[in-house]
Amino acid sequence: MGEHHRSLTFVERRDWLRLFRSENVGPVTFFRLLERFGTPAKALEYLPSLARQGGGKRSFTVCSVSTAERELDALDRLGARLIASVEDDFPAALRPLETAPVLCVRGNPSLLNADTVAIVGARNASALGRRMAKTLAIDLGEQGWVVASGMARGIDTAAHDGAMATGTIAVLAGGVDIVYPEENRGLYERLCAEGCVISEMSPGREPQAAHFPRRNRLISGLSKGIVVVEAAPKSGSLITARFGLDQGRDIFAVPGSPFDPRCQGTNGLIKQGAILVESAADVLDVLAPRGPYRATSSPPNVVKMAEPADDELAEARKIILPALTPAPVMVDEIIRQCQLSPAVVSMVLIELELAGRLERHPDNQISLLP
């Protein structure tokens, strides 16, 4: 079940979906469970007991067969589909990052494995900013690059618009069928027909504030480089750039007037070492010489981890829980402090997370929920 490059059967796909849609199972936990149990089907059997071990206060909700089948039906009716990270058309650039076990895809999935660059920026963009985003998208598209963005108003819209003829991917924070903002309905329909729309949320889910950072992590993960055109300090585009840095992506920024708050974010990125962009050539000079994005090695097969013994886990729980606080700490730090094997620590953290007592942060950090 660990091998890549294949198509899942209907039941396997349903199991992937059920595991990901079960309570408190985020991407990190999903992939750790897969390592531990080998298949989603096996992991699903153990979820309730793992949550109990973690001290869950009430019964644990596993996503039911009927809920998963309803979602697959809904996708089917939209002409969309669910792709799991072990399947051929899942984006190769995302695979090693473990950012999403499954993606809902509407439109043309072949764009997901093309060379991709992200263009993101302010919703309340200036006319010049929008023109810059569109020009960059047209010029990069002509050089064979697919443009990824988030379908927000402003810069994102201009970028999708410029790249429509050559290939563009919109990553949504809600379901693949939810148009947000409503004014982009026309753009959305063109994206479904000519481009590609993806999301990790189920159809019908309205976007919530917490979904946007997850969406931004997918935009940066899909792309070899992230171009920020305009961004106020603390804006979502800067979060996308930060995820991109974590993922080893190149960060580009278009400079602007110090008097315009929308340029403070981009000028700040340039001060911190982002590559200054005045035209598509500045992006291509950095990205093109390396040739197309290919995962350097085929992703590792999922190997089942050795089963930690029950008494070993019981001891570990007593040591790990007191070591955690509401302040985020690196998982490696916990492994070092507690002098336990990574497999045992990983298992106890899964139990706590399934029980709703643990929160995961970027950079492999965790904290205890109050």
C-alpha cells in the first residue's frame, strides 16, 4: 500500500478520505498514522483507542463510511475528484512536504505536475500592482510556467487572469465548489473550465479564518518560487512567503513606494533577502536554470514502524505530558529531554492530538491545549 504511482481502488480512496476527515486528524498525524499502521484502513480501527489513551474526554468521532461516500458523490456530481498523495496525478512538489494527504480537484489535473510559480499579494491592490501581477503571469506563462494563486480579489485575481491561457491553479480555503469572494464567480467558472481548482476541504465547506494559512501552505508547496507583488505587514501573502521559506522555496518580491503601506510587506521581504523583481526575467533567471521541478528521489515507501510495547508507551506518557506546556516546543526537543525513541514520542503525541489536547504549529512545534 506504500508504493507510489498507482490509482487507488474506490474502497482505498474512501479509507484515505475517512482517515483525513476523522476528528483531530491533521496532515502530520495522518502521515504518522500511515507510517505506524501501513494503511488508512488499519489506522481507522485504532483511532478510538488511541484517542482514549491520550485522555480524550468523550467518545471519538471516526468519519463514517456514509459521510465519506457522500463527499465522493458530491465531488462526482461536480465533475471533480479526490486524489491521494500516493497517486500519480498528485502534485510531486507537495509529496515530500506532507502538507496534504488528499486533494479535491476540479478542472485539469495535469496542471498539478507542471513547473509552477506562485503569484500572491494584497486584496486591496493598487491598479499598478494588479497590472504588474497580470504582466508577470502572462510572461511566466509564455515561458511554460503554470501560475498558482488563491483566487482572492486584487493581486490573485490579476495573476489568474493573466495566466488563464497558459495554465493556472487556484487553491481554495473552502470546498472546491465554494466561490469566495462572490464577485469572482466568473473567474471561478473559467478556472474550472480552463485551469484547475484544488482544496483539502470537503465540498460545501465555507472558508473560515483558520483555513487560510493551510491554503497558503499549499500554494507555496506547489510552487518552485513565490512572487509577492503587494502586501501589507502581517498579511496572508507574507504567511505564504514564510511557508515557502520553510519549504525551501525561492521568495521574490516586487518593490514599491515607501509611502504605500501595501509595499511595506514586500520591501520588508527584500530587506530580509527576497529576490527583487521588476519583470518575469528576474524570476526566470533564478528558477529556469535549474530545470523543471522533479522530486529528486521517488518518495520513500511507507514502512510500518516497529510497534512500541504497551508498558513502554505507558511509561512514556508519564514523562512526556509534564514536559509539554501551552508554549510551543520543538518535537526534537521533547525527544532529547525525555530521552525516548522518536517512534514512542510520535505515538504518544498522536494519542494526545486525537484526544484534542495537542496543537501542532509550523516548524515541527507542538503545544498543549489548555
